[in-house]
Amino acid sequence: MTLVKNKNIVFPELSYKIIGCAFDVFNEIGGGHKEIVYQKALEISLRTKQMMFSQQVYYPVTFQNVVVGRNYFDFLVDDKIIVEIKSLARFTKQHYDQVLNYLTFSNLKLALLITFGKEEVKCRRVVNFQSIESHS
């Protein structure tokens, strides 16, 4: 069997490694924990796999060059991918809106939205098409 790579996928190898870390966390500690537990476990998994990342990355929200709010990504991996984690059974529109907002004001191309539910872990890729088109 030959694996066909889709050249349109943004940062495929790096995102697959991050998703693998999320599954490692879930497989070991299971579901039903608070979000902070998954954040700490994912940090350990990313570090074990020797991935470069920052936690609780601050991004200001500005209006007319004045900071009017603050946002924090859960993780920024390799200065390329935002990782936002949740401890819920499913994603909501608010989760997608939050991540799209992060992508827009950071001008990054990809975010991974990961939710740890009681029964499973789910991962969604969220792409900032505006950033991709402006870098083309």
C-alpha cells in the first residue's frame, strides 16, 4: 500500500506528532479529568517527544494601537501551530470561533483543537486560509 500525501495539508508531520501526543495522554490517563490535568500531561508528552513549544502564549487584542484585551493560547508548537485543548465531549461553535480568532490576529496558519471527553479524544485541524493565501 502506498501512502499518498496531500500537498495541501498544512504542517502534516508536525500536526500528526502533536495529535499522537494527545492520544498518548488519553490512552494513559483516560477521560473525565479537568482541563488543567490534560494541559500538564500534554506538556510532558510534547517534552518527551522533544518538541519545541511554549505554553500560555500571550497575544494582546488591540484597538487603535491600544491593548483592549488579552488572549492566551494553551500551546504554540514550533512557532507554527496553536494547540487549544478542552475537557468536553464535543466541540462547540465557540471553540472554533475562539481558535479562528487566535489564528487571525496571530497570522498563523494552523490550529489544532483537541477535546478530551470521557470516552475519547477528538482532534480538529482549523486552518487560517487568509494567512495561507497571503503567504502564497
